Amino acid sequence: MIIMLIMAIMPIQAALEVPPRPVLLELVVGQYTTPIAATGEWVSDNTQVASVTKDGVITAISDGFTVINCTSQKGKVNMRVEVQVGAVPETPPEVKQAIDFAISEWQMASGEAFPRFNKYTEWFRPTAHKGFGWCGAFVGYNFDKAGIAMSPEYRAKDAPALTDGSSFAVRQASQTKLFEGFLSRNRITNFPRAGYYIIYGKKGSTPYTHIALITSVNNLGNGSYALETVEGNLNSRIRRHSYIYDSMSDKKENNIKPLPDNMRTQGDVFLYDYVSDFYINCFGQTWY
């Protein structure tokens, strides 16, 4: 069965634009869709994974991931379709190592609070002795430690899109700049994968409020995923959380759901009640 998951991404605070209603498709090789209504020219980033006709009929060609856009004559993306064909591949070893490093940092912290100027803020900006919100720096620190190439660019409108699926991260700490960095290289998605950045928004506030790292994903079907995360700078601490991400929620602001009691089996590791006014905006795609 084709799963079409439609979500909204909040507009960026700059010249870059995010399509208002991306469509997520999970297909198998040989499967095709009915025409997707959008005005403009349809183009697939990778026609070896999925092709598209001028009428918006998408056909799965081979296992992999690609993005298909419908673009107006003025270059505006009117429709963005994310396509996963076949099974999700294994997380790359270097990204797994970044996850392991982040979990080790959580273990070593033992629940203790960090000062505003700490090893993560120093990693990004050694001269920032007064510190800053370090959730993004915490994730970046561990990707850098794992040896993953980290681009310093954000709002890189002239940089080529990274469509080969190779490991990638953005050397920034600001939540908004991290979002812009992933977006500018065509690395924003609504599919969760282990090793992806989570970009959270806050209800009634900014859509770029907090950054975290996905450590594990369990696809529950029907657009729901059980996520495990590690997150820096929650009450000045490193926390691990587990909850359900409902990608088909009617309102994005309500897309974080609590795990049922029978899935809450590691209370010594995870916190199961997430921040009440946070929601998942999107994910930074570090690989695919």
C-alpha cells in the first residue's frame, strides 16, 4: 500500500523557502502513484530511484531515496515529494559512531547540569566565555568527533544539493542556522532515521527552538515512529527521551505522542514525557 504522509514545514526566516505541503511516499520497486496535482515542471533528483511524468505520476525504479519537485517557471517549488523505495539501508558506520559518542557523553554526565560555557560551546566558539544555548553544539561536537565532514555553510543558495546520500552535517550551533544549512543542501526531510538531527519548534513561538539527535527509530506503521533521542541543554543537562512521532498528525504542533505503557520498559534510561509545548518541525538528513 502506498503511504502518503502530508505535513507542513514552517517557512524559513530568510530567502530560502520550504515547500508548504511536502508529500512522503513509501514505495516498492515497480509501484506507481496516481497523478499528484501541482502546477509546474516535475523533476526527480535521482531518476534511477524514482521517475516522474509531466503529469506527476511517480514510478519506483530501484531501492533508495530521492526528492521529486514540481517547480514553477520562476523557480518556486510548488510541491516537494520525498520518496523512499524499498527498505531503509543501514545507518553508516561513522554516523553510528557519532550516536555512540553522544550516548557516552550522556553516560559520563550522569545527570549533572552543565555551565553555560562548557566543552560543547567551546568546541564551536572557544571565545564565547558567557556561553550560549548548546543543544546544536552538543550534536555537532559528536559528529565532528566521529570524523564526519561538517560544512560551515548555511543559506548556501549557490551550493550544489547533496543528493548522493553521503554522510553530512552542518558546522553550526544556532538552531535556525542548522535548519538553513541542511535546507540549502537539500537535506531536510520528514522521514526519521537514526543519526538525523531533530529540529523542534515551540508552540506559539519559533519553529527552530531546539536541536537533538535521533539514536533509534522503530517504524510502527501508518506514519507513526517510536523515536529514541539524546538531547543536550534540556534544563542544562543531557537527556534521553523516547516518544512517538506521528507524521500524519492533523496539526504538526501535536505530532509528538506519548509511548503506551507497555513500551516504557527502560525508565532508567529514557524520559517518556516530552516537553509539552515542543513539536517536531523536520529532520536534518545526515545520510540516506
